[in-house]
Amino acid sequence: MSLALSTLLYEWRRYMAAVVALAFSGLLVLAQVGMFVGIGKGFTAQIDRARADIMVLGPGAKALFGGPSGLPRRMIPLVYSHPEVTQVAPLDGSGGRFQNILSPEQQAKEEARAKKAGKGGKGGGTARKTEFVNVTVIDAIPGYVTVPTDYSQSMIEALRRPYAVAVDQTALKRLGVKKGDKALYNGKTINIAVVTTGYPNIIQPTLVMSRDTLRMLGEADTGQRVGPLMVEIQDPSRAEIVAAQLNKKADGKFRAWTRQELADANSGAMLEDQIIGIMLGFSAFLGLLIGVAITWQTLRGAIMANIKEFASLRALGVSMGDLRNIVMELSFWVGIVGVLAAGLLTWLVTLLASAGGVPMYFPPMLVGVVAVFLIVIAMLSGFLSLGILKNSQPADLLR
């Protein structure tokens, strides 16, 4: 074991402040990245988990929500003409006003509460809720390309019934409903037939319904243009090859993406947003300042506390260059421990966010960037602390 690593292990209390500073610097950046990307994943969760191997968007689309993603309906037969394509379905959806319907018991409680408030009493919050919701569509057919892989047979059968919808469990309280309740969507009665898990959306609640139900509500897209196409192929492992072949056949009329390629583009588009970019940049700058300041002072204090040991090494013939290497290696190990601590804190925050219905997602590349960022902070702090080694004079041992 190297001297630097053994020093960190046996005198870890002296370096704990530096580790904590690095951990919270990493958490500051990772938590915001996870939240922003997670919000985007909340919008695309149903697509990410569908059986589609390829997504076909308009030629100018840079992501699912970036640029014109729709395309002419006549493109569907062109995509179908590829011999490996087995299913093609357009992505449809809508949005509107959602209102819950109170039961007779709830209505009586509301009237009593209103009467009490009218007499000067404290009025409670109303159970009648109104929210604007997003609507996404599936084809209620087992194994169909638009059906998420985690939808059970019973869930699909329930959504096959007219005016049946699915709501994620995290949106039930916000919408004021539970499974089996009736509600109003754009003035028409719907039934909460399915409660899903794992589809949180903290910005806008989402209803999932069958394509037939959307048509009955009068909001189906029957025009000449359709939304992005969800494509299933015979062999999912050939998705990249088939997508390239479809793009060649399209001749610029559309662009085919593999599902993973589109997911990465969606995450990138979220992080490229100007406001989000400014916030993340400010967080990274603040983390850099805090991390360097605290880590530098901690390392400086620890080296000063061990200055007689460093003087003893010099008296034994260890060069100043080797002592600097020891300090830099010690800084490196402090950075590694700080990265591990940041990962632990981020995991705990993710658990708390999940319990509160807040989705979080961490792109592996950005996690790697943050890890390198923390190690660089530690190494920079170690470099700034090298000047204290000049005090390690062997003659001081005689005083």
C-alpha cells in the first residue's frame, strides 16, 4: 500500500471535510441533471417502453419534441414495404381539461364545508379538481407495437372498453380520483380503469387511452399528416441496419431512428435547452468554487498537521519531488472517495425523489463527466496545497 493511501485510511478524519465537499459538489450537479432529464423521460416513458424497435420522424426533427416530428400519412406504406418490418402504427395523442366527479358522500361533505365557511368558519380545500392533462394513445391489442412491454393482459383488456383510461399512481391525488372512478375529459365522461406504475410526470398528468376511445372522443388525428411512426421489426438486433436502409429508401422524406438513438437525442435536447444549460452551468461553477475552496483548505491543514512527518522523510533523503507526488496521489484518492460518496448521496436522493413521484435519470456519459470533474477538483486542490511542503525543513525536527 502506498504512503498516500495508508495516510488517507489511518487519518481519514482529517480528510473527511474534503470528501464531504466533493460529494455535495457532485450531488449539486447530478441532482439537477437527473431531475431535468427525468422530467423529459416522464414525457417519453410510454414510447421508451413500447415494443417499437425503430421510430420514424419528420426529416427536420432533432428529437421527439425538437422540430417537426410529424410526417405525411402516405409514408406509412413506404415504411411497411421494407421486408423486415412487421408492424407500423402512428403515435397519436391529445390534451385537454380534466375534472373529477364527486361521489354523493364527497358532495355532501363539500356542501357542509362550504356552509361552515359561509358562517365564518375555516373553509377546507375543495375536493373538486381541474387539471390540464396530456393524452397518449395505445392500440389495445396484445403484443401491438404501441403497447408498453410492462402492460399486462388485464390492463390491455380494461383499456379496450370504451372511454376507459389509465392514470399513473403518482397522478391520482393530483387529479382527485382512484381506480374505478368516473371523471370528465373535455366535458365527456371517462372511466379510470387502470392505474399504472413507473410513468410519473410532475409537469402535467398523463392519461393513456386506446385509439378507439380517442376517436370516440372526437380527437383522433384523421388528417393527411400523422405523428411519429412506431415500427417493429422481425429481429430487434438489426434495428440499426434496418433504420439505415429505411433512411436510404426515404431519400430525405423522413428519418428513421433506433429507439435508443432517439432516447439519447431526447436527453440531449433537454440538456441543450438554454435555461437548463444556464442552470447546470451555474451549478457546475458553484460546485467548482465550493469544492476547490474546502478541499484545498482541508488538504492544506492536513499536510500542515503532518509537516514533521514530511520533514522526517526529507531527512531520510526523500526528494521534494517525491513529496509532491505523495500529496498529488493523496489528492487523487480523496477525489476517488469523494466520487463514491457523491454516488451514494445521489442514490439516496433518487430514492427520496421516487417516493415523491419525481422521476430522475442519469445519462452514463454525464455521470462520467461529473466523476472526472470531482477528481479534477481534488487534484487542483492538491496542487494548490504543494506550497506548504516548503515548511518541511529537517532542521525543524531539532527544535
